[in-house]
Amino acid sequence: MNEKLLKLQAHLDGELSTAESKQVAGWLASDQQARAIYEELRATKSLLTGNEVELKLPETHDFYWSKIAREINRLNRAPQTSPPRFSGSWWMRLAAPFAIAALAAVLFISVVKLQSGSRGMTRYFQEIETPLEESNAISFHSDAANMRVVWIPSQEN
Amino acid sequence: MTTRIDYSGMTDEALVKAAQRGGMEAFEQLVARHRDKIYARAFSMMRNEDAAIDMSQEAWVKSWQRLKQFQGEASFVTWMTRIVINLCLDQLRKQKRSRADSIEQLDEELGGVERQMPVVNPNPTERLERSELRQRIDRALNQLSVEHRTVLILQEFEELEYKEIAKKMKCSIGTVMSRLFYARRKMASLLAGLRREEFNK
């Protein structure tokens, strides 16, 4: 669109710098077409100012308010389900995934070392196994306690 | 014995403070005081009674939720009006996604339409009562596209600066300026047409 026309309008709306306003004033003094358009814009603006139609809410206050109050009460009763927000600074947010990955790696290495390194530690591992799946039997075995328990549920049906 | 507080005599500021402390009755008084203005702004943008009622009620609920954030930089009613405008703009954007652009918009984007319009004198005030003039301005606004009407409402009635309008409408300042220019020229032509009708009676 013609930049000159938009500047005329911006002048009317008080959006121009002093230098630009002087430039527009020069156009208005010398250009009849610019003056005519400016006058039309100005007349339209002044016609609209303070002449917005006045409307009344087409409902009674009680009816209108009841829906608002109902919604507010519902919100007040609803539990706060939003997840806790992470409030760290940007570098903490950036570093968080790396920290989690590093922690996971440390845990993984520790577990592998624990399993393969010291044979004596394996006695603390206990197992739950189901050797006879069709019979729903469950067995529990502990090296530390030197025991094995087998539980067979009764077949009532 | 409990004492009933008379909220009707309280200022908006006092009512807001009471509502911020959880006073629903104070908030209801604010709704009663400003419901017409908030509804009218919603209607001016949505052009539909049911949609305007829904938007205005949603705005009141939202304001209740955000009431603690209200610090009193602007008046309460200005703050409320901004909330309802934002909700209406969101709703209009959703509606726009599901409809094709009008020919009028395409014309505007191609450029030149507003320059082809003859310059008119949009001054029908001589023979009209103020209430009738307002009705006619409203009818003329109704003939504009959503984008042109919205930019005019935000500039002329809400007195927002170009950059604020651009931010709200999620477009460039240049787009705001061209839409505003087109909208004013179209309004001038519609209101001049009304004057011609008036003389032909």
C-alpha cells in the first residue's frame, strides 16, 4: 500500500515522530489529494469517537451470575493437578538432562560391578520364580537365609 | 449476629481488594457494576449474542482466577476489558482457521481497493439523533470483515497504539496500518451512503 497514505493516517493517530509529522504537514499544505484523504480519515475518526453503541446484557443479573459462580465454585473445589514447576535458572534447565543421564550411567556401572565383581555379594540377591506356571505355584529362594519356599495355591475350581 | 456488608457503596478498588481476599460477594458486585460494558465489548467483536454472553462469562471466571495478579496499574474495568478482548481474539482465530478467506480480504491483500474508493464526507450527524447515529455506526461496523472491525474497535474505542494492536492481533504493525486504513475508508463510504439514503427519504 502507498506509504504516503499510511503516514497520513499515522499522523492523524499521533503515531509519528516530530520529523515525520513535519513531513506530513508539508504534504497536506501542498497536495490537494492528500488533504482530501486526510480529511476523510479525520472525519471518520471523529464520527466514531464516543459513538459506540451502548448495549445492555440481555439476561438478568442472577441468571448471568449463577453460571459464573458455578464455574468459580467448581474451580475452587477442583484439586490442584498441575505438575510441580521446575524453578531453576536457564543453565540448570539445560544441564538437567545431562545430570540425569550421568546419574543413570553411574547406577548402571555400580549394578554391573556388583553383579560381576564380588561373588560374596550375590548372596544378598533373592529370587522369586514361577517354575510351574500352569499350576500358579510361586517359589522364593534366599542364599543368605539358605532357604527355599514354594507356595502352591489351592485349585478350587 | 452477623453484619451484612453493603458492597454497592464501595469503590472498585475496595471491591477488588475484598475479592482478592476471597470475597465472592465483592466480586459479584464488580460483575453487576461492569457486566454491560464487558458484554458490549464481547458483542462488538463476536457479533453474536450467545457467543458474547459466553465470552463475557468466561472473562469473569478468568479474572477471578487471575485477580491476585491485578496490581491496579490500570483501572479494574480496563483490565477486565483486555481479558475479554483477548478471549474474543482467541475465539475468532479459532473460527478463522475453519473458514476460507473472504474475497474482500483477498482484495485488500492484493492492494489498491482502498485507493479506488472515491473520497467522501462521512458526516451524517446533521439529521440524526445520537442514539440513531450510534445504531448506524454499529450497522456499518457489522458490514466490515472481522479483521477490519477488530482493528477499528481496538484503535478507536479502546485507544490502543499500533504496536499494542499488532501484539494482540498477532500481526505486523504494517498490517495493522493497512487494515485500519481500509477499515476507515470503508466506514466513510458506508456512512456517506447512509446520508444519501437519509436525503432520498
